[in-house]
Amino acid sequence: MHTLIFFSSPSIQISIFNNTCFSLFFPILIHVSYIILFSSPFIISILMGRTKVSTLFPSNNNHHYTLPLSNTIHQTLVNKPNSHKNRFPFTVLEFLRRFISGRKVDGGSRTEEEERVYSWLYTLAQSEKNLVFEYVRSTERGLSFTEAERRLRENGPNVPLEYSFPSWWHLLWNAFFHPFNMILIVLSSMSFIARDYPNGFIMLILVFISVIIRFCLEHKSSKAAMKLSEFLRSPIKVQRCAGRIEQKELIVQVDHKDVVPGDIVIFEPGDLFPGDIRLLSSKHLVVSQASLTGESWAADKTSDVREDHNTPLLDLRNICFMGTNVVSGTGTGLVISTGSNTYMSTMFSKIGKRKPPDEFEKGLCWIFYMLISVMLVVVTIMFVTDYTTSHDLSKSVLFAISVASVLNPQMLPLIINTCLAKGALAMAKDRCIVKSLTSIREMGSMDILCIDKTGTLTMNHAILANHLDCKGLPREKVLRFAFLNSYFKTEQKYPLDDAIQAHVYSNGFKFQPSKWKKIDEIPFDFIRRRVSVMLETDDKHSQFLGRFMVTKGALLEVIKICSFIENFDTNEISTFSSDDYQRILNLSEELSNEGLRVIAVAIKKLEMQKTCETSNGSKRGADDFERDMIFLGLITFFDPPKDSAKEALRCLAEKGVKAKVLTGDSLSLTTRICREVGISTTHVITGPELEEFDQETFLETVKSATVLARLTPTQKLRVVQSLQTIGNHVVGFLGDGVNDSLALDAAHVSISVDSGVAIAKDMADIILLEKDLNVLVAGVEHGRLTFGNTMKYIKMSVIANLGSTISLLIATLFLKYEPLTSRQLLTQNFIYSLGQIVIPWDKIDEEFLKTPHKWSEPGLPMFILWNGPVCTLCDMATLLFLLFYYKAYDDVNENFFHSAWFIEGLLMQTLIVHLMRTEKIPFIQDIASWPVILSTLLISSIGIAIPFTPIGKVMGFTILPISYFGFLAVIFLGYFTIGQVVKRLYILVYKKWL
């Protein structure tokens, strides 16, 4: 029997001829609706020029990427003067363009500014001293005070960078201008206009919380570059000339900010260089460049040399760089660069450059576009349909606002921040300080961790490895005299002395220093590179009776003063031959290749009356004693790896995080440490070698190398950016020095330690209170848990909200009345949203925690297109059941329909959590955490109970028959069955779920 049912309104008449045709019509309508709605955000993106059509259809073909020539300046934290100083994102479209656009970062080539600085420094390093003055337009007497003042006005203060920090209201404006905040504010305003005050206030509160959290984080981060001024806080001695008729040379002290190119500076131990300096004179000059290279060893500098272009920049011996300091020696130098023209400035000018676009934020922006598109389409249709039926403008507007409110995931900002805050609290228990909440999510996506060797993989202190004779055999006599030298020296105690004494005491050697007496000492200096002590013992029971000179120091410097060598096998002392010399050098090279530091020990027996003073009381020179000595052997040291490092790196590797070592230390030492902690050393490279590569070779080398040694700060930055851009990796960087600050600023996840320098801690997103890599393992797990629960809510809420909205759209077209009134719709949405607050406390499948996860741009649309229709299909089954079984298609049964649709929709949105949260079968293979279970029971009970309460009567509900709840049990069983089948098919196709 054919049944004819008319659904009519003044402008719409739809007839369905039989039940079979009606049933077939709905699945087609559902899928067409999803396809049309999903097309709109892509169309808008294409029209705005932000999305290429080719990106909508990914292929497996290999692509060759090219890098742009320059980077864009990041405007959020710090701004260069006169460059968009007070820029405001006045329009939503401008903000969106800034939000989703991002140019790839150049990781394989120098900028024009770097090339200019490099060329200038090499030109001065290769020039004679007299030509250097001409290059900077100065004289051997120095600048006059008048000329120095003119140059200061022309060049500006001598600071590496001059930043202007954004004001608090600018940061507050940026925090306020977030896409989902805009949606909530618009909907809140419309709610107030429609006199729906409770819903309006709720949405404003959510906006307030989101804005305050983001503002506080960015306000703290905006101070990151202030520590740059810490490098230059000492007065500088400069040579100036004065006098109109007869010019005189004057030595004056000026503030470092007042130093200008052309000044002649005078420096001594402890002084900081106020700019890039070309040495004019030097005496035993040794400079620490740790702030630039990360190497703990000092570098010898001299003015009497002309360098060539093949010498690495930081190895130039006649150039000293801003920010480095004098360890020993004295000298004078000509200032050739100051302020923003120095090498240090090119290094720190990269701070604040834009990182690769955050895929998660881009994904949120896509959701924003989709929701706006769906709102424009659905809300317009539903408003027109409702108005043509009711002819009540106020009621139709309120209903349209309610539908828009349902479509918007109102809890999204709160859920995201709650997930991140929960992760931060968990990491705080592991002794971590999380400065940037979003870094926790990035940590879960991290697949490459770049680490510095010093203090991270190692204990950061020397340990004595062995004491060997000239043939490489252990000899106690070598250790005895090395110990006596370290024990009795009083000037300039070094960590190696502590290592020698610690080894002797901890291994039970009985060298009895109390039976020895110190006569004199020749202290260490950076020219001789050795220290000698004169000792005496009158112990007649000892084989070492008499007075001895004991010397230890750099191998080559000790060999220079040795004429004899002790052969322990034959217990004889023989003349030091060329064969002995070559054998010792070969042994030293082998030990160095194993990552050991080597020093030599020599002795000489003296006549009892000899001291370091002459008969008239004057000091004898070192050359009078440090000659014709007997070479004893070698002492080797190494910086041992931490016990926890190997296990932590193994755990990170099991979780899909690959470790790369980026360090300024030597290759041999780094390679040894890496082998001991389990890092592959098959592919290793050094900074000077990378400098010679073209861009393509550089990128390929960085991709395969696991150990990169002798890197400059700029090279560390280029390595990190190359991995981000070409490899599309999420890169973390762990460092604690000034030389790590550039890489820390560029990395997706920047990690430092509490003992690190100030600027490294300011640049870091996460600060470890202990140098323990196991904390990072726990951090990765927390990050993946955070990412998983966040994605769980996003996918679940978008599917539930979009499915409900499409169901409402279809039901509105086929009914003479609203499927739910605006009050009922907002109540349902509010109760459902409250139930989702517990999502951050849910657990995640173990399989999900084993691999890194990133936001997949085509992943969410496909996920919705697969799973969304299942939700809508069940709603439509309920609609058909109510229409055909309960005859609820006229105004008489309106309250009954509202009650039934309210309960079904609320239970559907509540139970969808359990289907979406895991790839396993819910309630059978995997059960949610107890907060989620309790929330489900509570929300479901409230939803079912409301129609039976006085509140339900006020809202227009009626009591439902028991048969309807039996139908709900069947429909939800069918929903979980079909949903699980779709889930398995989706996993089969895309190889993942969340």
C-alpha cells in the first residue's frame, strides 16, 4: 500500500511516495550534504590564494623542494626598530593570512648580511697592519675625541642588537585575536541581542580564560632577548689622540656602548672584546671563544700573522670577536666592526625569525574555515526554513543562533589548555619547568632530538683514564709524579689536577705526599703550556731520594724540554731519539682519536743546592730548569658519559625519536662519547667541512649525519632549519650555552637546563632542573598523551557537532516545526559540553604512545567524511522511527518529538566519546578512564531524567514510553557496530586512527 505524506510550508512541499524510497533517499542526502559542506572551505581557500588544488589530492611521488633566499621576521615577540613597529591586525582576514601563511626557512645558505660580515672579516685578516688602518679610516694614534663622537652619532650605540619589545596591550590584542575566540564572541553578541543571556555569558567566560592564558605566556616570552646586554658590561680602555697643535696619545676608559670602528683598544686578562677586533700587537694572548663555539678549550691569538680564506672564520688567529674574553696575555687591537655589523650580531639577529608553521595551528585554522562555511550555509537555510514556517523573526533568529552555537566546539580552547596544563603539571613532578604549554604537544610530535654533548650526554667533568709509558703500558711511576705535581702546585688549579688527585685517592694509591717538601714552582702559562714544581724528599727508605723537578703539560711542549726517556722494561734511561718521538706522537694520536685528552709528564733530578732564585735573590728563568729532562709518559683524561644517557637514548629510539649530536667540541671526543651511549657514528661531519658544501650537498649531509662536531652557532641553526624544512621533521634541541641560543630559538621544542646561561633559558620552552635525558622520555610520553586527548576531542566534537547540525538541517526540511526549540538545543549542547571536560584525564592506547604523531592536513576531512555520516545516519533512523512508528509529524506530537530527539541527541553525543577514543572495540577490548565513565553515566542520567522532572515540563518536554528506550538501545548497538566496521576500514586504508 502506498502512503503519501506531505511536509508542507508556504514555500516548501516535499512528498515521499513510499517507505522504501524514503529510506534510500536519506543516505544519499547525508553524503551529498557532507560533500557540499566540505567543499566550501576549500573553495574559499582557493579563492584567497592560500590553497593549491594539487594539495587536496596527495600523491606518493617524490618532490624536490627548494628553499627560499630569505627569512621573514617574526613579529610576535620582538620587533626590529622601524619595521612594522606598531602593526595591528585590524581585520580578521589579515589575521588569518598571517595565521596560516608561512614561508619555508632557509636552512642551507647564508644571508646577505652574513656574507657581508664574513667578507669584511676575511679581508681584514688577510691584510697587513698598515692597510687595516686605511680600511677603517683610522691612525696608529687612534681616533680624536671629535671624530669618535661623530662616528658614534653616525653608527649608533655599540650593541649587537637593539630590540623594541611589544607593549602589554599589543600582546593582549594578539591573544584576543584568535579564530575560535572570534566565533565565540560573535555568537555571544548574537545571544545577547536575542536575550539569551546565560549562553552569551558562558561563551564570554570561555573567551576570557583563553585570552588570559595566552597573554600571560607571550608576555613572559617577550623578554627573551633582554639578556643580550649581559655580554658587554665592562669599561673598555681605548687609545684616543688629543691636541690641536701637538697631538698626544691618551688612554681613556669608555663605556662599551661608546666604542666605535677605528678605536684602538687595550686589553688584559678578564676583558671582554667590545667589537670585532683586528690584533695590532699581542703578548702570550689566549682568548676564550666558548660563547661562540661551545668549546671549553681556549684559542691562541697573535697579531703577527696573515690568514688566508681557507681558514675557518672562528679559527682566524689575528681576529678577536665581540663577546669573547681574554684568558691570559695582553695586547692591542683595532676595532673593525661594532654593533649590528659584528659577527655576534649576525648570530643573534636570527633570534625571533619565524619557525616553520605549526601544523596543529594550521589544522585549527582549517576547522575554523570549515565551521564558518557550514554556518553560512546551514544556519542560513535553517533560518529561512524556520521563518517561512513560523513567520516569527525573533524566534527564527534565536533558533539560528542556537544552531550556530551547537556547531561551534565551545570547549575547544578550554580542553586544549587543560590538556596542556595537565601535561605541564605531570612534567613538573619530573623536575621540569614548562614555559610554553604548546611545547608539550610539540614534544609528542617530535621525531628528531638534537643535543649538545657537553653536560647532556656526559658528566661535564674530567676523569683520569690511564697513566702510560712511551709504549702505551700502564706505569705507576707516571701517575706518582703527575700526582705530586698536582698536589703541590698552588697557582691556577685546573679540573685536570682534581681528576688526578681523585683517581689516586679513590684507587688506594699510597704516594705519601707528606714525605715530600715543595721547594719552588714555575706556574703554568699559555705560552709554555706546562707547569713545573721543585720537590725534595729525605726519605732514605724511598727510591726517590733527593731533589726533583716535576713537569706536566701539553705533550709537544713537554717533549721540547726532554733530552732523555725512561725505558721501564729495562729500567734504563736513554737518549731521546727520533724513533721515540715518532712513537709517542703516534700513541698520542691514537689516544686522541679515541676521544681522550693527553698530557705528558717529565722529571729531572737536581742538585740539592739548586733553587729558582740566584745568589742575589732574583728569579731564575724557566729555561734554566726546564731542559734536559727525562720523559716519563702520558696521562689521559675523558669526560665520561652519564649512566642514564644510554638507556634514555634507547627509550627515545624505541619511541621513534632519533638523536643527533650537534656540538662545538672536537670530532674525536664526540665520536667516542656517542659510541659509548649507543649513537651511531657511521655518518659524521664537522662544521668546517659543512662550510664547503653547496646547498644541496649540505641538506643531504645533514639529513644522514648523526654526529656533527665543531659547529658554530649559525651552523647549528642551519642544521635545525634544514631538518625542519626539507625533512618535514618536528625537531627538538637540547642546549645550555650561548652558542646554542640560535638553535633553541628555531627548534619546535627548545629545551635547556637550570644551570644554563640566561639567554639559553630564556629561549627555551622547557627547562630541566636536572641534566637527565630520562626526563625527556617522560616528556615525550606526556606530549603524546596530550596530543592524543586533544585530537580525540577535536575529532569527536567536530563529528558530533557537524552530525547533529546536518541532522537538524534535514529534520527541519521535513517537519512543520523546529526539531528542538532554541532553549532545548542550547541546554542539550551545554550538558554535553560539560561532559567533555574530563577528556584530558582519559588514557591513550599503548600503541599510540610508541610513535610520534603530527597533524595531517588531509587527515581530519577524511576522518569526518568517513565517520560523520554514521552519526547522522543514526539520527535519521531515529527521525524515521518517530515519524512512522509514533506518527510524530504534526504539531500535536511536537512535544513528544522534542523530548525523544533531545534524549537521542544527547546520548549520541555522549556515547560517541567511547567509539572515537580508541581504535579498539569500546567496552570490550578497551575501557575509558574512570572520570570518563563517570561523566558518561552522569550526563546520560541527567539527559534521560530531564523530561520526567519539573524542569522538563518548563522546557516543553513530555514523558516518553518505555518502548522508545528499547529502540534507543537497539539504535546505539547498531551505531557502535557500524561505527566499529567503519573504524576498521578507515584504519585499513589510512594505517592510523587518531
